[in-house]
Amino acid sequence: MRKSELRIAVIGAGLGGLVAGAMLQQRGYTVRIFEQAPEFARLGAGINLGPNVMKVLRHIGIEQRLLQFGLRPVAWVSRDWSSGESLFTLPLRGNTEARYGAPYMVIHRGDFHAVLMEAVVPGTIEFGMKLSGLDPRGPVVDLSFENGNRAEVDVVIGADGINSRVREALLGPELPAYTGYVAHRAIFPTALLGGLKIHDVTKWWSDDAHRDTHLVVYHLDKNRQETYFVSGVPEPQWDYGLSFVQADLDRMRASFEGFHPEVQKLLQVCPAATKWPLFDRLPLPLWSSGPIVMLGDACHPMKPHMGQGAAMAIEDAAILVRCLERSGDDLKAAFSAYEMSRKDRTSLVQKHSRDNKWLRHEMDPGWVFGYDALAEKLPDPAPAGTS
């Protein structure tokens, strides 16, 4: 079957799904991306894009466009929660380009998503398409959606996040596990800081008595006009389902009692914030079955404490597309090589994200930042027809 005849459905127009769609189209595949949201919205969150991600984004042609919006931070600075003492400073601007071949940047997630959508052919994304059923038993995969629409495809890529309907179709329903931590998120105009100068990216680390309470703060744009923070705060119980709620600002601020005056100032001027539960899953027994395969949070969700969750989805997408292109019609070989290539790395990043020690003290981040999903040697695929 020619590439253009292989009909591929990507479930979810998130970051990994869009990268997969863009790379597949560049290589001549026919792709439809089904997104459950009714339209795109500029969500209120920031995102870190390390050089391992930027190499893939350069490949699909959007690196320079992103640099028009985002900030290339001078450095990452880890600071003590109380004294403000610098625990570790990692130079970024110029350093990552020289060592790893690409910049490090921070950007509003909505701006990143909007630019990424430009990388796929107009009309590729179909909104308001929440997957309700998936039947791979015939010669094609039959997809059904809650709005009554249906589609027949040859390959399904589940890029639909931690609550993946594709994962549920393969493995059955199972709620993710609450980790006992929440994340507060807020974006506000930097002008509210009243002249207080902050580092481009700072992570404030607590002592053991505060049980991993931390705060990451950074600017979202190259002109430093927007400031973002995301916390990690222990909260033993979560009674609000799978989604976020509006944060109680007084309770949020109380979680950081005793922290450095700079943290107090940030929290005091914050006009509003959301509170998100942090969920996790046990390692899945499989990432694919027949013509169905998953990537990103659908198969390896992780805490956000390394800022590498989206990066792993984007790396997944690049490796998956390379494996598909190499193996042609042999989907089993392609998916097997993809999982073999990615499982150890994503498991290690999951562990480090859970441990929450990344860049707290001096370390070499090369094993993360130096990875190149476009040049990584692919494992030998299993021969067609083997188990």
C-alpha cells in the first residue's frame, strides 16, 4: 500500500498528536486529526521546550516562528525556599545551542499550540469529535464519535492524554491514580510585580519539612510581559473529579508560609489561579495492539516536575513516524520498534519526574537535552509474522 493510501487517524490535537500529524503529512501520509474540543482556546499555562524538543520542531519548520513569541532564558536558577540562596544555576541561552544543537525556550502553551497547528495542512483537524467507540475487528478500524459521526481508517494513533479513550478501548476503563499533590497555575502581567526583577526561570525548593512543596516561576514571552508560576503542593485528598478548580488564593498563599519574600510578593500580586490534581498511572502492559498505537500521556503519564511531559510526547511522535516509514505496511514491526525505542527513556523520565530532584543541585542534563529523536538509532524490528 502506498503511503497516501494508508488512512491514519490521530485521536487528539494536543502537542504530540499535532507533531505526529505534521511529520506524517510531510512524508506523504493521509492524516485526519480528531479533537474532542469544539475549538482551540489559549489555555492559561506555560511550557518549557528543551533542545531535545526544539530539534523536532525545527524539523517540522516552526522553530523560528516560535522564537518570535517565546523567551530564550538566560539561565535556570534553583533557589532555597527560605534564604533565597542559589542551589544551582544552569546557563541556558547560548549554552544549549553550543552543547546540544538547539535553544531552550519557555512560552505560553496556547501560543505554542497555535503555531503547532500551523504545521498541519488546513482542514486536517476536525473539532468536536469526542471518540465514543473503536472497533478494529474488521479489515479497517471503525471509529464512532459522540456527535454521531463515524470514520473508517487503517491506523489509529491515540494521542488523547491521561484519560485516553484509545487506552480505555485497548485495556478497559481505569481511573488514573491521584498522587497526593496539586499544582497551582497562574499567569499575570509582569507589571503587577511593581518593578521586582525575577530570573527568567526560577524553581524554589522547600526543605523536607514542607514535603516537596515547590514553585516554578518564569516569563512567558520574549519581552517578559507575562509571568507564570506553577506549584507543587501536597494535598492528601482530591474530591473534584479529574479536572481543575479555581484556587482559593488565601489557602494557596498559606501553603508557602515562611518562603522567601520574593515568593510572597509573587503570590500576593497574583489576581487568580487554578488548582490542578496531579494524576499518574502504573506502567501499561502494552502501547499498541493491531493497527492501534498510543503516545504521550496516553501510555506514560508523568508528574510535571521535570517539564518533560510534552517533550516525551513529541519525541514519541518523531520516533513513531520514523518507525512507520521504515516498516511500511508491517505495522507490528513498526509499533514494536517504536515501543522498544521509547519505553526505557520514558520510564526513566517518569521516575525522575516523580522523584522531583531534577536540576535542584548541580548535574549534567545532557541525557535529556542531548537526545535527538530524528537521529536516534532505531532498534531492529521483529520480522513480519513473528510474535
